[in-house]
Amino acid sequence: MKYGRTYNFSAGPAIMPEPVLEEIRDEMMNYRGSGMCVMEMSHRSKVYQQIIDEAEQDLRDLMGIPDNYKVLFIQGGATLQFSMIPMNLMKNKKAVYIETGAWSSKAIKEAKKVGEVIVAASSKDKNYTYIPDCSDLDIPEDADYVYICENETIHGLTYNTLPDTKGHILVSDQSSMFLSRPCNVSDYGLIYAGVQKNVGPAGMVVVIIREDLIRDDLTDLPIYLQYKTHADNGSMYNTPNCWAIYCCGKVFKYLKKLGGLEAMEKINQDKAKVFYDFLDSSKMFRGTVEKKDRSLMNIPFVTDSAELDAEVVAATKAAGYDNLKGHKSVGGLRASVYNAMPKEGVEALVKFLKEFEANKK
Ligand SMILES: *Cc1c(COP(=O)(O)O)cnc(C)c1O
């Protein structure tokens, strides 16, 4: 790695593409003759308006977002969406949630403060190691939406088939898989993603919402919590996270140049395969998730003892592979191999772990 950088396997904030960081560095002191850094610019200036417009358009191109969907850049991270979604979408005060791990559980907890939550399927019985069958869910007719966390960052599982919502709106938290594979936006009513996992710097969420779901009858709701506020003001009701929008815009352009989401998916499949093949052949390490539901982005794995897990974490860190400790709520290890992680990084880590295992014999 250049610049003495480490292979960073953090779950988030996470690794960014090196060419993007280099471009940002080159524009740091004087953005394209403006005489300013993007951090110093008025969000009402022409030069900044162009940055945010291009970011939105590039994201629309990448995902093929239909015209009847709004793209919003909102602050408060993905966490604020746990509340904003029920506040804005629960007309009948009732929604269906699928419980597959830490992040959907948190969303459920917040939604319960707003209305009735029906957990129609859960994998809690097996410590969130699989995606439950969602082909025939019991969905009340008057449920306002069906909610999923499409990639559970902590538990490392992902949906390869979307639930049959039986005509209800699908809402998806894509934070840790955003732009990792093609996405048919029309399948959803609302998609959101905190950007610090797979796109840019922390502190912002992208919300893609079908226009007819934006309500104007929510005048009692604090103005900042209404999607309408952000939609009506081009994500600039107040000062947006100008810097994050700029950096995300760079990543969108980078992905377009790479060949778009089909190309990205192929790279991600190749990369994850290197790691999963290793886990499946190892006698010391094993993956914790059912094979059919394995995430391409977050790979949790364990040895047979917590002591050995800790030893591996320390050894990898010393060798230049950082942030492999599993989340404190589940233990073990976890390698996050987001879009920006080069395949060489995964290959190098696998080589290291193989040697570690061989030396332990
Ligand atoms: C990280 C994460 C969140 C929370 O993101 P914040 O930006 O820290 O609020 C929510 N959902 C998923 C799936 C995540 O990975």
C-alpha cells in the first residue's frame, strides 16, 4: 500500500478508494480555481450547487433511479432514519419489520415509539446467522410498509431475494451494501444508506424515496424530520454536509468509471470468494453465517476460543491489517471488505491467516 497505509478492514467509517482520496488531496487548497477548499465554500454558491447537482445526477445514473424518486442528502446518519421512517410513513400507525440482526433490531425499537410493529420474521433464534424465509409473510392489509436491513453489518448476512411484500411498500436499510451490486430501485418505496460504510465520510445518509410517499400533512412534525422539507429544498433547507456530499460525489464518479454496479458486483464477488474459500478450507477459522445468506461486504468469522480470536486480532494488527475485531456484541472477528478494499488486501490477509494457522500446528 502507498503512503504507508494499512489494509483497513473497518466496518465503518471505512476504507475509501485511493484514487478518490488523491483527487480530494489535489483539490484541497484550491478547488478548480475557486480559490477555496470545498470545506470553506458557501453552500449557496454556484460552484457548490454544481457539486451537489453532479453528485445527485451521478448517483441517479449509477443506480438507474427513476424520475419519480427523490434523492435526499440528510444529516443524522442512518440512525435518524430509524425514527424518520416511521414518523413519515406510518399513516395507519402499523408496519412490518424483519428482524435479522443488530441494526434491524435498533430500527424496530425506534419504530415502536411511533406505532405498532409486527415482526413477521426473525432469525433471533439462531443468533442472526441466517435470513428467514420471507416468501409468504403474514402482512396485515393496513400495514404501512415492510422494513428490512438488507445487509446486517454486525452479523454479516445479506438478502439475495427481497421479501414478497404482497403489494406493500418495501423500505430498506442499505447502509453497508449501498452501491455494492445493482439495485432495482422500483422494487422499493424507500432506500437509505449511511454513507460511511461503503461510500464516503461519516455524518450523512442518502435517502431515495418515491415521490408519492412524501407527505405534506405532517405539519406537526418538527420541520427537519419531514422528508418534504428536504425534498422541497434540494437537500439544502439548512447547511448540508457539504464535505460529505463532495466526497460521495467523487466516489459516484469513480464507480461510473469502473463500469458501474455490475462491474462492482463482480469485483466484490471475486473478492469475497477469496475469503470465504479460505474459511471453508480452514481447520482453525470458520464463518458464522449460513452460506446462502453470506454478505459480500462484512465477513464475521471465529476460531474455537475467544482467547485465540484475540490473539489473531493482535497478530493481524501488528502485521498491518487493521480493525479485524468483531463487534463487541458478538465477539470473534470480522473482515469488512467494502467496494474500496482491493482484492490484493483480501489475498494478503488470507495468506497471513493461512500462515498463522500453519504455525499453530
Ligand atoms: C452503521 C449502520 C447504521 C448506523 O449508521 P450511523 O450513520 O452511525 O447512524 C445503520 N444501519 C446499518 C446497516 C449500519 O451498518
